[in-house]
Amino acid sequence: MPALIAFAGALLIAASGHAEPRFSHGVSNFAALKYHQGFAHFDYVNPDAPKGGTLVLATAQKFNSFTPNIGKGINPPGLHVIELAMVYDPLFWPSDDEPGSFYGNLVESVALAEDFSWTILRLREEARWHDGVPVTARDVKFTFDWIAEHGMGGVKQAFGFIDAIEILGEREVRFRFRNVSGLGPNNVMVMGKWPIVPEHCWRGRDLTQTTLEPPLGSGPYRIADFQPGRYIRYERVRDYWGRHLGIHRGRHNFDAIRYEVYHDATVEREALRKGLVDYRVEAEPRYWATGYDIPAKDKGWLVMRRHNYMSYVGFRSGIAFNTRQEKLADRRVRQALSMAFDYEWGNRALNHGLYDRPMSYFPGSYLAATGPPSAAERRLLAPFRESLPAALFTEAFDLPRSSGFGDNRRALIEALNLLAEAGWHMSAGELRDQDGRQFRCVS
């Protein structure tokens, strides 16, 4: 029998199916969980953070519905798919200081088959809806049945690996999975991020229709006040059932969170400058560099902090070559295009030098590749040596660099030489092959 796959300490049962399922408090794609069962709080939060006050945020979402899980209508911020955890609790909650690890939220413990063909979830006895009714396995099944029958296309497709849902008890449910594109712990994580809705509130209603009736939730906030197209205000649930869990302690600290609707990014930016909004993420380098030179900044009322985007699962953005196109299948062509692309000039002239060029698929994290391949890495690469560039085994990866002031002549000459080797020559200002076809790429 092959060695069991270690994942998150969520122990796997024997393939025979006769062994008792072994449960854990979390699930992960990598190694063991960092936090033990019953941990007090995440290391990156202050468990004694004061609670109170109102946070005012800006949004461009002109909401017109509180009905979740359907493609009709627009949910408000704090209630749309990504942020439903404000009002509705999900099954699991992610850890922000370890890659691919999720801890039980509504779920007290989880068991996963060795072949990942099923999982059993046990819910917390203390989990409650805001009306005091316990969260049960029926709510979990109802939520995913709702998605399967009425869910928006992308969401419905995302959960296509769920084959069947069985209620094993008041607080226990089993999911059986079909192998759509490979099974693994990630299937449980995808399910675990989705908010659970109350069956006793939605059963018997038309689940395909929008509504502006404030929903019954189970999470740390509830809707207190709203006006479509203007604002929505959430208030903290002071007796929230999960406030003492380690995943929540030190979080959900504002007594109220209010979203003001602005229909234009410029107006939203002005609202922040005037002090009508408390916090905003500025994604435009030009405005970050020049748009906030106001007296409030000099007085310390406006604080600007740059946060580098760090990811364990890939870089933020990039340009990828489609090697199925014949012209791009030649490595010399790809190398020439990379040399001709003057990143440093664009970053200086267009982006005020604010961006950092990634040299790895996992920049800014401990997973990032650094230096030439180690001995262990060379052993892994050895079977593919014939199809890989020889320099990969002896040199650290790097991309062409320029001065950033448009003086990139040497790189352009070298790029033209590489293109010539690949059969592409400059003629009358156009790059053509020996048959006279112009070099064109379709994005």
C-alpha cells in the first residue's frame, strides 16, 4: 500500500473503508497545520484589540438584492460572494500566515478519504443563526443543493465535483466527490470557503428571485440599515456564537461597517481626500504618486502605506507566450521579445517606479526561487535535461534589464540577432520571414 499523503494533520483513513474515519480540526495542501486544535488565536492578530467605532468604506457596487447564490441582481459589498462571511459563516476559515491551510469554522472536525473521494464534516454544537436556531447538516445540504439547482454558472461549475450529499446526523454530513479534474484537499477548501445559508429561512421561498429583505445570518455582522444605490450599514453581532474561537479572536472589532456607494473612482478618491471615507486601496500608480499631496497628509490625518503584494500561489500579473503559435514555439523568439521589452522604462515613466518585477512564480514569499539550482533541484530536473536550456542548470534566472531611460540599443541589437537566427529579418521597418510573412501575434 502506498504511503499515505500527509496533509494538514487531517488524518486519512484506510482505503478499505472499514477503518473508523479520523478527524482533524483543519485541512491543508501542505505538510502539517501550524495551529493545534483549540489554539487561542492567530499569531498575526491582537487578541486584546479594542472594539468599537465605525469604519466607512467606499464601493462602486450599486446593489439591488440580498439573495445569495444566484446570477440575478447585484449583492452589496459585505454580502457578495467573496465577503459573505460578514453575515453568513463559511464551513472553514483560512490562515493568513501559512499557505493553503484552512481551519474549522462552522465545522468542528473533518475527515477525508485516502483517495479524496469523500469527506465527512462535523459541525460545532454551539454554531447558531442570529435567531438562536442551531446550524445543522440540513443547512449545509440545502446550501449546496441550492447552488446545484439555481446557482450562477461559474459557481455551479466550480462545485461540479460534488456527486452526492448525505446527512449522517443532526451535525454530520458526508460529501461524495466525482473525479472531474483530479481530487485532493483543495476540493474541501473550495467548499469550505462558501457561506452556508439557513434552510428554515429560505425553504419554501422562490430561490430564483431577488429580495431586499435583510437576510438571517450566522456571522459576526448583520445588516442594520441600507438604501439601495446609496449605502449599506452592518452592525457587529455582540453575542456572535463564534467570537471565542481561535480563528476569530481579535477580529471583527468595529461596531459598525458602512459602505458608501460612489459611481466613479475619481469621486471616491475625492471622498477619501475630504475625510468622508476612512480607508481605500489605491491601485493606480499615478494617483498614488501625485493624487494625495494635500494638507491632511502633512498634518498626519491621511496616512499612506505601501503594501507589497505577496502570494504563495503565483505572481500578480504577467505576460505569457502562447507556444502553440509556431513563431512563439522557438525559444530564441521568446528570448528576443523579452529583451526588446523595456520594463524598466515603463515602470519609471508610466508607473513612477512603484512596481517590482518578479523573478519567480512565487515572488516575495519563501517559495520564491533564488540563485542557481541546488543539488536537490538539479536531481529533480535531471530527467528533463535534454529539453531544458543548459544554462538552467548552472545559472540563476534573470530577465534583461535596461537603464530605464530609453537607451536600450544593445538589447535591441541582440534581440534582432536572435530573431535572425530564428529566421526573422527586419525589412523596411517590418519583421518578416523568408517567405515574406510579417511577424504578427494575436493576443
